[in-house]
Amino acid sequence: EPGHQASHQHSMTNGQNDASLAATIASQLTLPRPELMMFSGDPSEFLAFEANFMTHVGSQAIAPRFKLGYLLQHCTGPAKEAIKDCVVLPEEKGYNEAQKILKEQFGQSHVIAKCHLDSVLNGPPIHIANSVELAALSRIMHSCSIALSEMKYTVNLDSQETLVKIASRLPKPMRIQWVEKAARIHRERQRQPTYCDLEDFISERAEVANGLRQETNPQGGAATA
């Protein structure tokens, strides 16, 4: 009968939902406990710390005083110093005030953007095509791109001044290769080279240098390309 079939289907749906929920809970119980990031007050690490903390603590159904306790426990240096007195406030107000202080002192978008750009623009020159140094620069550039894209600050990344300053950190042979690639991009794609183009170029050169290192020096050490 239709009514019986509908009831049977409803029961099957509920059973499937229950089974799915039970499987989700079981999988969470077997997962390793996530490691919370520490925050010392470095603005370039604020976005990652905030996202990590909100995922594993801030979004959980626990009392604000416990959230504040976790926040204090995972802050060090200037960050912890800035919020330590929030414990004397009523628990929800204390937690909210601590979040506000961290945001105001270490999480302002323009400060975060400047820190990321400084790490890319003002690092030491790579005198030789060192695979380790190139890979490190590629990672820093990618982190900078993620952070500034999230904050809608990408206009600073694609400026010619930014690209020239980053390229100036590269060894001369690589600078010449980049100029050649930038010219091809302009000629073949009818546009100016971008930060992403330079990031991809450096990442490729790091992979080449790393491959040469493994071929010529299996025991380790940096290689040139």
C-alpha cells in the first residue's frame, strides 16, 4: 500500500542517516587529535592561527572561559602579553575581548600584507641557483599570495615594481631567463607578466635544481641549475 511504502522508505532513510552519523562519529574518534598552532604575535601568521583556532576550538560547543583558556595557552610572547588580563573579565566578555585585541594588534589587513610582502621582497639574495633557497622563496611567495588574495590585496603583487624587486633576488642567469620568459608572455599572451608567473618560474627552477642535486649529489646538499 502507498502509505506502508512511504513509511518503509522513511524508515530506511532514517536508518541510513543514523548509520552515516554513526560512521562519521566513529571516524572522528579514530582520527589523531589535531595540533593547535601557536601564535607569538607575528602578523604574517595571524590568518592561519585564527582559522586553525576557530576550527578546533572557537566553533566548538564549550564555555567561553575554556575557549579563552585555550587561546591563552596557545599564545606566546607579545600575543599572550596583550590578552593575559582578559581572564579577569566575565567569561564571555573576556573571550570576545581577547579576540578583539589580537585582531586589532596583530590582524589588521594592511599590517599582514606588509609583513608578507616584506618577507618576499626583502629577503637575502640567492647568489647561486640553490635548490633549497629557491624552494624556500617559492613557498614564501605562495604563502604571500594566499594571504593577500584572501584580503583582496592582490593589486600590490602584480605591480612591475614588486616583480622587479623579487627578480633582483635571483642569480643573474635566472634573472636573464625570467626576462626572456616575461617577454614571451607579453608577446604570445598579449599581457603583462604577473606575480603568479614569476612564482611558477621560481618553482620550476627549484624543481630543476633539486633534480640536479639528486643526480649529482645523492647524499644531500644544494645544487645549482
